[in-house]
Amino acid sequence: MIYIALRIRKLSFECHNNHPTVIMRRRGYIISINKDIALGTIVDTNEQEINFLIRELIFVPLINQEITFIIEMTESGLIATDIELKTESK
């Protein structure tokens, strides 16, 4: 299996077995954090709730923190991945 990923600004270009796809980053904010089960919830700009794994983060999550992320399909359903703190545009 061949896997290539290239990030340019807010788009990710991925190629899986010579089938390129474009993945856009989503924006949202954290609405809940459950440290007991290491799971948090994000609401995106479409008011969709998406879970994320706290252990995947490289920062300490806070309620109402603005973030960007990508949604991936896993065996247990949709999950937010590649979560980053939202930065101000210049």
C-alpha cells in the first residue's frame, strides 16, 4: 500500500493506492472533557458533535477552546483527529 500526505495551509492532499483525495480542516470548539474515559467532545461550525481522544492531543484541552481538526471514520464511528489550537489569521 502506498501512502503519501502533503499539507498546504488548511488542505491535506492524500493519496491511497493512487486515488488522491482532498481533506479540509474543520473549525470548532471543545464543549466537554471526560478525563475518566479520556474522551472529549467538539462542536463544529455546523453544530455537529464529534468526539476526540484526549491522549492524542499535544496541548491541555480547555472547555470553549477554539480548535481545528480533521474527521476520520474509525471502527467505532467518526472521530476528530489531528486537532490543533486555532491560530489568528493575519
